[in-house]
Amino acid sequence: MPTEAERLALLHEIRRLATSTDLGGPHFTTADRQLLETLADDLAVACETALLHERVGGEGSELRTLRRLAGFGLALVGLVFAGGAIVVHQALALGLTDLPTRPGLWPGLLAILAGGLLAGASRRDRRRTHDIALGTRGRLTACR
């Protein structure tokens, strides 16, 4: 697998060939020179994009983990609030029809919902990032 120095050397060699005055000889036309210049530019952009995706992938993983933990924490706080409201309601021996009026029930249920959505969104984001990485895997190995 080529190192970064070898990749850069290859890119410089392609650019040198594309801008060489020897290309104006009988073997190469102006269209050939433009094609080589375009190829060199496209290859450089593709490699830089792939390397950027590779670098950012680790940071995105840390953020997804943090978001998942925050979601689970929020859901846990919601469970404490809702569970506390239910326990107090049962301790006071009130009817179940009065349960929705308990002060901690609705904030607890909303916190459970928000935490679940936050944790679920981090899982979907992980799948999408994984699919993108699989789609660019060929370019990553070509640029290494």
C-alpha cells in the first residue's frame, strides 16, 4: 500500500506530465494535455476528499457515542420522574383516572420520548455514515 509521500509523488508526476512541454510533440495533442490536466486535478480532489472523510470519521464516531449516551441519560431521568409520579400516586391511594394530572408524569414521559429519539437518531446516523464509508472504500484504498 503506497504511503502518503508516494501518493503525492504520483500526483506531482501526473501534473508534471500534464504540464510538460514535451506533450506538444507529435504524440500528444492539446486535447490530450487537457485530459491529463483534468485527470490530475480530479485525482487530487478525490484523494483529498477521501482522506478528509477518513479523518472526520473518528470525530463523528465520538460525537455519535456522546449523543447516544445523552439520549440514554435523558431517558433515565424521564423514567425516574415518571416512576416517581406513579409511586407517589399509588402511595396516596388515588384512582388511576387522576394519574395524568400528577406533576411529574408528563415531563417524565416527554424526557423518555426525547431520550429515545436522540439515541435512535445516533444509530441511524451511524448506519448512514457506515454506508457512505462503504461507498468510498474503493477511493480510500486507491489514495493510500
